Amino acid sequence: MKKRYIDDTTILKRSGEVAYIEYIKLNEFPWLINAFSTREGGVSTDQYAKMNLNFNVGDDPEIVRENYRIFGEAIGVRTEQMVLSAQTHTSNVIRVDSSKCGMGILLDRDYENIDGLVTDEPGVCLVGSYADCVPLYFVDPVRKCIGLSHSGWRGTVAKIGRNTIELMNKEFGTDPADLVCCIGPSICSDCYEVSYDVIDEFKKNYRQDQVERMCQKVPMKPDKYLLDLAMANRLLFEESGVKPSNIVMPDLCTNCNKDLFHSHRGTGGKRGGNCAFLMII
């Protein structure tokens, strides 16, 4: 197990009892706030302890809202500025603006089945929820627009990363070559064993050489494979025109480090949720 909280691409910051990950590359842009939550600093208890930011796992909604307030205060964002995606493992991405602020946390959403968000409006904080799936951060420093997506194996098969880039191009004129893309803490290939039916879905949507780079057979288990979702998304970014030097891929596994991050697989589903945050100041 790779117990690792930070590497040379990230820093672990603390504000009071709250601890969170920031990306060194994204900190180069003074007009940006970026963060990924840890379990530290919230008020949830038991299996949700302590910083649970997921409303759909059985925790008290008022406690979850308080966790958002506490975390937002730590990173300099008000809950009234946050827009939470409505994740159902789709490849759907939408543009949001200040009219959506508070939705998913303080207000009911007027959208559903949305796993990715993009915006170019300052003060709109994009938020996504994760507990092993892959957080994808997109920053266009030329046009000052951003995107944030949730990519589990289904979303990765359906190429939500590409869909996010294409929507940023359509809405803001983003050139993929200008993008800085970060792949967030997620389950590593050593921990993510899947059956052949999952790999077969990847074979339908990715080239054979790409599939070979993202998975390997498990010895003595003919129908089992180890799947590297982070690598799959990296290959997708490169295929979409993102420069390899602009792809940040931290080696941070949620399952290996389930004392710091919530992990669905590592706890058999008895867990809270981590969140990614991205906002133009």
C-alpha cells in the first residue's frame, strides 16, 4: 500500500483543524483557488468522520452543510458561492454562472445527471464529490476559464474529460494546448481490481495500445484486471490536445490513504465523501 499524503506536485495545507490538498502548478495562478478536501477538520462522526462533504451517504444534511461552511472558510470561499455537481456517473457537462451559486448545498438544483461543470465567471466555485473516482481539474490561463469533472470508470469510458474540454472550447474558445489539467486523489491501479466486462467497455472506446497502458491482468485470476483510471484520463487529455507537460498527475491513492481520504472501496461503502473545489477569484 502506498501511504502518501503529498508528492512533488501537491502540498498539504492546514487552516485550524482543516487539512486540504493544493496543486503547486495551479498555485501559479494568483486569480485561482484550488483545493481537495481530506477527512480532517469537520464535525461529522463515526464512519463519516470528520470532514464529510457528501449528502448521499446517510449523514445528517445539516452537519454536512456545516462541514461545507467550515471547509469554505478554510479556503476562502463562502457556501453561497459554491455550485455542486449532480453526479450519476454520466459524461454530461454544463456551463454554470452565478445564478447557480448555492445549488446542491444550500438550494435545490435545477439540473440533474451532471458530472462536470465549467465557468468563466469569478466568484463561482465549482465543486465535485469523490471517494475513489477521479477528480479532473481544467484551467485555461489564457481565457481565464475553468472546469471540474468527476470521472469514475463509466465516465472515463465515456470520455467526460474530452467532453469538458470540448465544452470549454465551445463556450470560451479554449485551445486544449493552453490547458493545465490536474488529476486528483483517486484509487490507484494496485487497489482497483475489475472484471473483464469493465475492460471490454474500455476496448470499445480506446485504442488497444491505450488499453494496454491502463490495465494489466491479475496473476492467477484470468478474469480480473488492475485498472489505472488516472492513466486512462492522462491518455485522454493527451489525445484531446493537452500538452503532456501541462498534465499534473499526483500519486495520491484514496484507498491506500483512507485515514486521510474517504474511500468507497476501502471501507465497503461505509464512508463519507471528499470534494474538489475550483474557483476564479
